[in-house]
Amino acid sequence: MKRFMNRKVLTVGLAAGLVIGLGGAAAASAKYGGQPSGPYKACVNQQGIIYGAVNGACPRGTYGVTINSQGPQGPQGATGATGATGKTGLTGATGATGLTGATGAAGANGKNGATGLTGLTGLTGATGLTGLTGLTGLTGLTGATGATGATGATGATGSTGATGPAELESWLTCVPTLCLATAADENGENGAGGGWFGSASGNPITSMPVGETDSVVAAAIMTNPPESGTLSYTLTWNPVDFSYQGHGDTSATCSTLSPDGGANGDFVTCTYTDVESQSPKSDGFNFTALTVNPSALVTVTAVVTEDSGVVVQASGTFPIAIVAAG
């Protein structure tokens, strides 16, 4: 019995030594005499000698160990390199056709195409036959007479007229409500005081010497003098015959002489507002004779704006003979 035990101890010691020599790997195994692979329980001292347990207990100076049992799992080793890609497998069979999808939204309209080329002009058709002349229509009825138009604005003063008659008569153009007085009206029923050439004493004259200054008296005879309207006199003359020296009524507002150097005759316009109940309304315009002319003329145009707004006009041409001085 003692010899068997010693032998068993040696066998177990070899196995334990193998286990210890392998770093305590629990996966080591030892077989002897066809014994099963364990695991085995044994006792070991400080020198690594293995002893068998006595009555299930390890002798003094030893401690229990388990032989040929699997130890705890060690840490996972590093991942190995990826293997080469395998060959592509065979193409699978075509799957069944899927259901038809819903119709998509309509796309945006495309751009208009370029305009096509203009077609060739067709041939001109034959001229049709001339139609018959229609019947002359009946003469229409005469339309009603239109209303009288408003009086037009005063026209520009015309150029100096031709030489008057030898007897130096005055010419007048009047309207029913306005006219200019002449020398013949001085003591007449109109009571006019002008409308002719007069001397410094106020008497009518028919001639004046070169260098003398006399007046043209303009007098408007009005049958309906305006209360709030105006009266104006425009005098026109040849600057070769006369030089204008001014006028007598200081209440008038007068224009300057014409700026054209006398190309169309010089003129001056004076406007009066104090004509209420004055008929005739007169003013004297002073002229100095410059050149001998047996038929020199001064034209006076009177324009009245009545209270109703109607504008009326009358004019007169007054001749005088300019003679040599002395």
C-alpha cells in the first residue's frame, strides 16, 4: 500500500509539474494507467510537491488544488487580417415585376418653338369687274343756322396804308356801339373834341411844318360806356414822318415803342380804366414832324372791353401834310 501511494504521488507530481511548467494552464491533462482525464483534486506544498488527500483532507503544510480542469477564459486576442474577397456568386434569377407606380406630376411646359419662316406670297388674283355707278343721293336738308361765334381777339395793327386822297379826308371804321370822332364832329351833336390833328391852341389843322410838334386827338364815341371795363388807343405811324413825344392823360398805362426800329411802323398803346360814363373819352398824342410828306398819316385804333366781356373795336386814319419849315 505504501509503495502504491508513493507511485501515485510521483505520477501526480509529474502531472502537476507539467501543469506548473505550462504556466498553470488549466487545459493540461495527464493520463496514467488508463485513468480518466479528471479533473483531479490534490494537495501541494510550498515546493510544488503534490500529495494525495487523506480522508478528503490535505495534510498539514499543503493546500488543495484541482488538476486538469478548465481555467477562466483569457482575454480576446487581436483581430486577424481580413481574408481575401471571395469570388462573386452567381447572378440570381430575375425577380417578379413590381406593381406600376402612381403617375408622376405633369412636367412644366416647354419653351415655344422658333417662329417658322414666312410663307411665299400668293399670286395676285385677277381684277374684278368694275361695279355699276350708284345712283346719286338726294340733296340733304339745309342745316339750321349756327349760333354766332364769340368776337375774336384784336388783330395786330396793319402796315401803313396807301396815300390818301388829295383833300386829306379821314377814314373811319365803326361798330354800332363805338366810333372815333373827326374834326367835323367838333361842334356837332356828338360833342366830340378830337379825332384829328390839332395845333397847340386846339384848333384842327391840315398841315404842319418840319420840326413843329402838334397833337393827334383820339376821341372814342361810345353808346354804352363800360363801368368796369377798359378802353385802349393804339397809334401807328411811319417813323420817317414823325417822332412820338408822349401824351396828355397821365392816368393811362402806355406801352413802349415798337422794338423793330420802325420796319413795320412805330406804335404805342395806352389803356384807360376811368371810362365810366365818359363819351367821348379823349387823349392827345404829341408828334414832331421830321420829313416833308404831303400825305403823312397816323392811324388810331380804339378797343373797348364792355361790362359783359364783349370786346368791340373801331379805327380811324388821320392825314396831314408835312411841309417845309419857314
